[in-house]
Amino acid sequence: MEKFMQYLIVLIAACLGLASCQKQNEWLDVKRNLSDVSPKTLADLQAVLDNSNSFNTGYPMLGLLGTDNLYLTEKNLSAAGQIERNAYLWVKDIFQTSSAVEFATPYIRISAVNVVLEGLDNLKSAGIDQQRWNNIRGQALFHRAFAYYGLSQLFCKSYQQATAASDQGLQLRNSSDPNLVVKRSSVAQTYEFMLGDLKQAIELLPQTPAHLTRPGKAAARGLLAKVYLAMKDYENAARYSSEALGENPGMLDFNSSAIKPKEPFVFPAYSVPHQNPEIVFYANAQSWASIWPVYGVANVDSVLYASYASTDLRKSLFFKIDAKGLPQFTGSYSGTYYNFGGIATNELTLIFAESLARTGNAERGLAKLNTLLLARFKKGSFKPYSHLSDQHTLDLILSERRKELAFTGQLRWEDLRRMPPVSPIVHFFEGKRFELATGDPKWVFPLPDQEIVLSAVEQNPR
């Protein structure tokens, strides 16, 4: 085990070196020393995936800064980190000379996953526990798909069926060798790769994972629903979100004693058994200071805040009022200092409701929305919606999706990419007006400059 821990340290350090724009041959020198410490047993391979610092933290959130859910005052934006300020103002070169964490972290995760998959291939005919082998492979495929999903929402154009085959996608790495130069795929190929990983994962994963930091079938189905939603394939989004939810999806009643409105962490931590039945797969998002709940730097958009009814418990549980009388986000579903970035039944319920409304089943979609809202309003104050037009139902579901998931990962950014706003998003700084309009190439982040140099791939236009 000591030797294996050495492997983990070397692997992570090497990947970090690669992702931090070091030359590829520096990794090669490290790689030559890995053969005698590489994971050789199922326990070793599971240990790689159980490294929560690699697989349950640092999920993308930078896109949220470019949305209409928040704003930063002149003073706070001036004090913000360079990358955060650049993302907020949609600067052409967001990363400049800094390390592109939103690009590097997922690829570090993908490198570790590929090590695991290769290790499993080496053990395939060794008379090992097949059920355990299947479980580990399913976990690895899920993690790789989730990493590519996050990357696709920042570094690729949104999925459009008419142009997906020609739009630039991601570098799809299925080898742990970092010296292998990989060109960009198309957006269509990127999404097909994710779909393939997840459909395999569903077949391999257990119904119930040993821990919420590991994926099970519901998590894989939920992520598949997210991918199909991004593709605007609402029939499949409805199918897989329904299957992920199952017959009795867990729902956290905001009136329950599990909620602690006066404590620093309003929502229960995922590690407390049965306290938050909505968590399907636990992960937290990248801790950018300006949108980290503990710092209270960003303020909530006034229109968004005003959209919550006075009897809507989310208004007081998600937000606090600062010394200037302005709302700030505080109620992360992670139950910690971090924003939640995993998969939960509230998001899956809204995917299901929206997909139903878009596929001729608005009444059923409205019924699903009602089940969520009954758990969000003060007991006895919510009157379920009924007899709405199809368009009114869809509009209502989308409005509630924004309110429910306002600071979950970068979901608002993802939604604005697939449903472009009618009016530009506007931010201000130093007396200047900055806009992000529909069709602007800045809806796609630039690749890090070093990646362009090392892999000779085409840069995203900005």
C-alpha cells in the first residue's frame, strides 16, 4: 500500500505538471519510474477512484460568473482574481498567463481514469471478482464522461444538430500516455463519446453505491439525462431522468428539522446518513472566491431574488442579506463551504418536468414540478398549479429551474448556452458597459495557450 500511495502522489504531481503547462518530456521522465508502483489489484484501482480530492472536488463553475444570476460591485470586482474578473467581463483571453484550472482539472481526472481502465484491462483474465471489476469500470467511465461534460460546456460550442459534425469538440483522450498528441474531435464525436461511456457505465454499476462519493446506476442515468438535455434530445432526457428518479425519488422537505436556518451550513452534509435524500452523487464545485458562499463577494441579481415568493423557503435558505441590505448566496446543497456540483433529485426532477413539457406532456411535467415546490414552500402555503397552457407550463418550469439551481455548479451558464437569452447579459466595470449577446463567440472559452503550442490544435475564436 505504501508503494501504491507513492504512485498516487507521482501520478497527481505529474498530471498537475502537465496541466500547468510544463513540457511533455518532464512527464516522460516521471512516467519511466511508474512501472514498479502502478496499481496492480482491484483494491489499488478502487483507491484511485476513491481519492475525493480528485474525483469529488473542483467541478466547473467559472461559467456562472458570466451569467445574469449575480453581479459584483466595482470594489469587489477590482479585488477579484484576474481569471474571475476576466470571466465576469467576457475578456477575450480569460486565462492570460495563469493556469487554466477549469481545463486542467478535468483532464487530470481523465488521465487517472485512463490509468484505471488500462489497469482493469490487464486484470481482465486474471480470475478476479467480476462484479467488483464491473463496478470499478463503471465508476471510471462515469467519471470520464462527467469530466468531458464539464469541459464541453466551456470549451465547445453548444450542441446544435445541424452543425455538431463540423463544430470543434474536445481532445478525447482514452490513453494514460500524456505524450500522445490528440487532435480535437467534433462536437458530435465529443457527445457520442460521453453517451458511450455512460451507457456502458449504467450496465456495469450497482443499483446502490457503497458511498455517495461513488456513482451508481442512478447517477449514470442522471448524467446521461444532463447530456441529452444539452443536446436538446428531450425524449431521451425524459427517459433517463425518469429512470434515475425511480418510483420513489428522495425529496428534502425544506420544512424539516434537517434544515438549520440559523446555522452556518443551512443544509445537511452529504455524509450525514439520510439527512439529504436528494443527493445522488456528491461533488463540489471549483472554489472561485467571488462566488464561494463563505466569502460573500458576489450579490444576487435583484430580479432573480425578487422572483421568490415570500412563502418560498428558498428565499431565506439560499440567500442572506448583507450589511448593505443586498442579497448574497449562502445556502449550498453541499452542506459545506463549497457550492454543490454533483447530481441531485431536484435537478433531475426539473429535467424530467421540462422534457415532458417539451414533448407534449405538459400536464405531467406540471405535476412533477408541483412535487418539488410542495417541498420548498412553507407548509400549507403552496397551492399546486393546474390547467395551464403548454407554453405557460414550460415557462414556469424554466423559471423554477433557475430559482432552484441558481448557484449549483454552472448550470445557469449551461442553460443560457442551450436557450440563448433574447437580450444581452450586461455587466459594468470602471464606467464601461460589457455585453454578452446571443451568437457572440465568447459563449465558448478559449483553450489555454500552452495547449495550442503543445498539441497544435485550433483555438476557439473569441
